[in-house]
Amino acid sequence: MMTLFARIVLIAGLLSAGAAPALAEDGYDLWMRYPATTIAPDSVSVRGDTPMLRVAAAEVRRALPAQAGAIVLARTAEVADLKLPTATLGDEGYLIRAVRLNGRPVTLVTGNTDRGVLYGAFALIRQRATGAAGDLTSAPRVKLRVLNHWDNLDGVVERGYAGRSLWDWWTLPDYKDPRYVDYARANASLGINGTVLNNVNAKAESLSPRYIAKAAALADIFRPYGIRVYLSARFSAPIELGGLKTADPLDPQVAAWWRAKADEIYRAIPDFGGFLVKANSEGQPGPRDYHRTHADGANMLAAAVAPHDGIVMWRAFVYADTDPDDRAKQAYTEFKPLDGRFAKNVIVQVKNGAIDFQPREPFHPLFGAMPKTPLMMEFQITKEYLGFATHLAYLGPLFAETLASDTFAKGAGSTVAKVVDGSLEGHTLTGIAGVANIGDDRDWTGSTFNQANWYAFGRMAWDPSLSAETVAREWAAQTFAPAAVAPAVAMMMGSREAVVDYTGALGLAHVMATGHHYGPGPWVSDLKRPEWNPVYYHKADKRGIGFDRTKSGSNAVAQYAPPVAAKFADPATTPPGELLWFHHVAWDRRMPSGRTLWADLVGHYDAGVAYVVGMRTRWDTVKPVVDAERWQKTASFLAVQQREAQWWRDASLAYWMSVNGLPLPAGVAPPPHDLNWYKALSFPYAPGNPQ
Ligand code: GCV
């Protein structure tokens, strides 16, 4: 028998649970946090009946509040009598407009295709959720807007910090986790139209009949949401799966094997997108193993998928330990001469910078340098070098900064965005890829604020001219209560710069610890490949710090168009944020701030830590208006971030002082430990680093 006291405790527990359900606000809904009372189903009507139109209508019904008014979804052909301006919509754009249909006022969501209607439906939802109103017309500026999952077949996600892979390869194709649908909805809401399911460090098995069937099951789920499936292809698969003696791209048997493989895939996945390939990079096989070029390799695969309208995304992320030249130059050196030699269904995928997704890198010199070749941007959404899932670092400013960079390839205004959207050279095959930050964590991305990076990637892939702040505001308005929006945006906007500051500002790069890349390691100098060592990148000595990439050094600046090269060649005109990327600079050089380089660098470390402290204070102010679960997780992560920012700062300063022998500027706190203490720290189980 329950005592009276026990009963009171139970009732009180239930009541308080009713007021704040334990798991209701765990971030699962992402930015699609729809109201409890939704629109009357018959307020939404659809002209036509296809799977895509059905999911579009279902989403609107689910998302919009009861007072949303009458909404009609229809392809433009169904409402031709309205004579709407639909010419600019292409096959993915949409138009939202208040019109009269059959004598009654309705909000019309239309597009030339089902896909346009689908994106319009999500745009209407976004518009209403962010408090905007009015007619809206939009078409994507980039054709392929693709997530790259670095997911292994054993469920481990390389550089993944949000749990294990979302794909349960083992139970596919029989069990279709409902999360796959929600994944598709989230992507469709942003206009993401492709997903590469498996890691670029690919296993041949992902192309085996068993795994093709699994990929096909996912493709079937994603199709109504406009998402095509792609696979990373291991270049040596003809040997491993096909039993051939070679994977030489010019060998007719090899080409025939890939053609048959492509045919097999297309039988299972008729709208298969094509292959993504990492070749001859970090130990992956590729055409260079047979003394063939990257174009030879890409074109052979392109021929296999061409009859099915498939494409090949061929990565330019190549560097070799056998090449003594500056790693930052190697991709350009290898790919630039191949301009014009790729088949027309090949797009070369280039990372935003020439090294590897560092907190800040100058734009990759290949942008603007291969006019005859479509180049696709590769961003990293997962934050391998920006604090994993725990640090709050909004990547919108990083994406925007790269896209707005001027290559000067055809004079001023030849931005990276124009290279990527094809407008600079008139390419129609265009694309942006983002290395996904998604896993099976309940909140998908490991933290609430990481969701903003998925969101920003999708929105800016659709429209590379969107400002980071506009996107942040949009995301926050759909994610938090109105009173939390401004504080959240304020935290986000400086957060990436803060990471730059506390990990190594002024153009420093690749100063992290080995393997897992967690935490500082500027002292590392004993790895077998020279370009894996942080000392290779910062070149700090008694005199100064930084990598001389001018004529007196590696001359990487010469890979940029002349006006850009001239700017980067002179320390006085190099933006301070990129100074040490291009120059070896004396510690006592006077910076625009008026401080010496050393004092300036120290100031950046302290500013980075201070920014995190500021984010914590701001986050405290929104506690009353953010649900407890998401508030607490973010608060805990910010505490981790402050501790780790401080660690980055202290360990880095301890190391730089051991090199330059300089005292800290007056009033600056010394690191609490000596350098050896920081060097001795080890983190064997840090996530994201597949063994
Ligand atoms: C998938 C970096 C990462 C690797 C990644 C590689 C790439 O080197 O640390 O994990 O491999 O980039 O982009 O191919």
C-alpha cells in the first residue's frame, strides 16, 4: 500500500512532469518545432497527386497553425491561367503568392516541378515561423547541394561527434528507422538535394550487392523529399570486389567492370546521383598508382555513369609525402594542368582552403584557376578543428567569408561564390558539399547550436549570397522562443572568430594535437610525414613565426591571380588574419593594432577566452525562456568550451614562450603549468578518430 506521503510525492511528480515533460525538448525537432495545434487539414489543398506533392502537403498541414488560412500547392502548369512570372524558377525554384483561386483568397505555393512545390512548402513554413510575410520567389543558385557523410560501414563516423552513424547498415534494408524520414524532411526544408552515404575513405563493400540494396532502401525513403543518393567509390574496387588484377583506369576490363557496376546500381536506384572519389590522398588508391592522371580516373568513372545521367565528384584534396613542396601548393600543382581535360559530367570538389578545414584559411587557389572545369565547394560542417561538438562555433561567417573572397580570375568581383555557382565561367554543373555533422545523437548534431551549422550550410548552398547573420537569425527564430533569439544570434556571430583566437589567430594553422585533432599540439614535430607536424606549418623560431609562402619561401602566393598574389606577397597588405599563413614574421613586428606581433597574438588568445566567458553570461540571461534540457546541455558545453579555450591559450603560450624566450606583456596571466605538463596530456579515446 502506498503511504499518503508517497502518493503526494507521486502526484507532485506527475504534475511537474506535466508542466515540463522530461524529454519533450531534446532538440530532436531541429528547426522544425511545429505548434501543437496545426492547421485544419482541408485548409491545404493540392493539385495533383504524387509522392512529392503528398509529403509537401503533409508538411504544411503539420507545420502551420490553425489560423494560417487557405493554402494551395500546385505546379505552375496547374495554375497557368494566373499567368505568374515563373520563367526564372527553373526546375527547383518556387513562388509563393497571395492570389484568388475559384473566387477565394488563397496562398499559392507553386513551382515548375513537384520539387519546386516541395521547396516552396518549406519556404512558406519558414516564412511563417520567422514572422515574415509577403510574396516570395526563389530559385537555387547552385545545382548540387550535397551532404557528405564520412560514415563507415561499422557505424563509426570519421570526424563525427554526434554519436554513431545514422545509417544502421546492419538492419537495412529490412528495417527502415523512422529517423531516415526526419533526416530527409530536415534536408528538404533547406533545399539539400543529395547525400553521399559513406565515407570518402571508402570500403569496396559499399558497392557490393548487399550494400547497394541497403543504399537503395535509403534512396526510396529520400526520393519524395527530392534527395538523391550518391556513394563514395573506392578506386581499387575492381580488384577487391571484381577480382581483377588492376584498377588502371585505362584498362578496358576495369572500365567494363565500372560500367557493369554502375548499371547494377542504377537498376536498384534509378535516380542514383553518382560517385564521390578520394583518390591518391592519405593512402587511398587512385589513378596515380598506375601513372595515370586524376582526369583519367575521373573520366573512366564518368563514362560508367554517363548513360544514366550520373556524375562524378572528384576530390582535389591531394597531397603526398613524396612531394617535398609546400602542402598548400600540391592540389593546385596537380589539378591546374588538368583544366579542360575532365569529362563533362565530372565536377572537381575543392576544400574551402588549401590545407584542411582549419578555423581560418585563405580561399583555395584552385578557385578561379580552372575556368574550363566545374569546381564544387567542400565545406566541413562537422567541426574537426573547431572544438568538435562541444564548442559553440557558428560556421556561417566561415562559409560567407570564403564565398565572398575575390579570386580576381576575371577582374574584381570574381568571387568564389561566382566560381561555385557557375556564373563566372558559364558552367551549369555546379555544387556545394558539406561534410555532415549528423549522427544518431537525439539532437542529431551533438548540440543545439551545431544544428545551426547544418542549417546554414543548406541555406547558403541554396543561396551563397545570404548573410551569415540573416541565416543565424532565421535559424534562431525557429529554434528558440522570441526572447532568446537576439542573445543567441549575438553569441553565434562572434563564435567562430573566438575559436580562431583561442586556437591560434593571425593565420596560424594546423597547430592541433595528433590523430584525433583534439586540443593544442603546436610542439608536435616527430610524425613521420613532415606535413603532418604542426611545426611544419608555424615554423616558429627565436626570430619569428609563420610560413613564408612568398617568393623567398614556397611561393604559394603565385598560385593566385596577380592582384591577389600581390596582396598576399606583402605583409603590409596581407589581411592580419592571414598574415602568418603567408609570412614568417618577426615577433617584434608592429601590427595594425599598434602592438608587437607577440603582444597581438597573446591578445587574441585572451580575447578568444573572454568571448567564451561572454557567451556563458549571455546564455545565463536566457535561462528563463529556454527549455531546461536544451539550456542545460548548452550551459554545460559552454563550461567545457571555456575550460578548453583556456587550455588552448595556456598550452600555446607556454610553447611559444619556449621558442621565442619573450616575457608575456604586462598584466597577462602566465600559463598555470609548464610546457611539459601540457605536452604530457593524452586523450586516447577522443571521438571521431577511426583507428
Ligand atoms: C576523410 C582530414 C581528416 C580526415 C579526412 C580527410 C579528407 O585529413 O582528418 O579524417 O578523411 O581530411 O578530407 O579526406
